[in-house]
Amino acid sequence: MKADVNRVDSMGLKLIIEDEGKVILEVLLSPDDWHRRELVREVDQLRRDARRNVKFYEAFTNANRVRMLHCLLERENHTLTFKEFMTDLGLNPKIIRENAVKLQNIGFIESPSRGEYRLSKRGQLCFMMTVIAMRRMLQTIREDYSE
């Protein structure tokens, strides 16, 4: 999967997500480039999905959860034990347990066996998209559109 931020000749920026060369999502990034009805429909849908979206973004608003996801992503098999979280991240058991439950509830991690956590495929994609790709897109926008 590949994401590009491209300049559009007559419009503004657009985000294109491809999977093996096939465009699976294309989003115009300037509200001025949207038909008003489409933009209102998108914002209404965002409002309806608010609870689910908040849970999704909560994963990335807590430093310990981001550190846990990052640690899992770095491992070749994307798996860590409870004890490894304690050792590698210096977190106490209560913090690990509370954050692991939240990450499991939104489908970012799985527990293939007792005391073991694995980054799910969804968790991998969401981490890459939300943390890494977003950071790069914001950096590009800062560099290209600084006033």
C-alpha cells in the first residue's frame, strides 16, 4: 500500500492511497475543492461516527499506548510478552494492562496466548497511516505551504 500527497493542477492537494498500483482511495484535501453537498455529507458522517473515531484517536493520544505500538512494530514478529513490556518500556503492570485492554478493544493488538501481545494487521496499518504517514504529510505541508 502506498500513499501520496499530490498537487492537483486546477484544484489543491489530494491524498491518493494505492495498493499494488491500484488506487483504492483518493481524497481532496482542500474543502474548497469539494462540492458543498459532499463535504456536508462527510462531516455529518464524521459526527455520527464520533464515538468510534474518538476510541481510534485515543490510541495515539496516550504516550504509553504509542510506545507500546511502536515497540510491537519494531519486533520482527510484532509480538511481546507482558514481562517484555515491563522491561523494555519500564512500565508498571497496571499501566500495561489498562493500555493493552484499550488497544485490544479497538483491534490494534491481539493476545494469541496468555501474557503475550501481538500487533494486529489493522494495528500495523493504522499505526503506519496515523503516526508515520501523517507526520510526513504534515511535514510536507509545513515545508511547502509555510507562510
